[in-house]
Amino acid sequence: MPYKTFLGLPENIVAALCYPVGWLSGLFFLLLERKNKFVRFHAMQSILLFMPLALFIFLVAWIPVIGWFIADGAGMAAMLLILIPMYMAFRGSKFKIPIIGQIAYNFAYGE
């Protein structure tokens, strides 16, 4: 039986929902879910992955012409970065993205 969350949904579905809207959905579920460590891990990983990426895209987009191409490329890469951890969370995996995954794991599980 899958573990329940604050919303009453299985934890793998809520963990997967931490990724589609980038750091905003991660922040939403981090603030909403207080007890489920699996969901908190994926929410923090989403924040740590997409907040710097969104800031980078925003700042680079201010550079005329070449910045627009770089921002578009980074945005397309971000779409791929949404799908992979979202799928792994749906499968129930604690998929750690290098560097930030360990930080998120330490935050959620306190080790």
C-alpha cells in the first residue's frame, strides 16, 4: 500500500507533481507537505534544480540576440529536466540529481 500524503494521494503522484511547474510547484508541495519525507525530498530537489535555472534564463535573456538563443536552448533543456525526475518520482525512486540531489536528501531525511 503506498504511503498517503497530506492531500490524500499516493506519495509517488505528489512527488511527481513537484516538477511540472518548476520551482513553484516544488515550493508549493514543500510548504504543504510536512511529514512525508519522499515528497519533501522531491520538492526540495525541484527547487534547487529549477530556481537557479530560471534565474539564469531570465538574466541571459536580457542579452540581445545571442542571449535569446541561449535562453531558448536552456529552456528546452529545462523541459527535458522536468520529464526525467518527474518520471523517476512517479516510479517511486529517490533519483538524486548530481550535487543538488544530496543536498535535497540531507534536507528531507536529515542525514
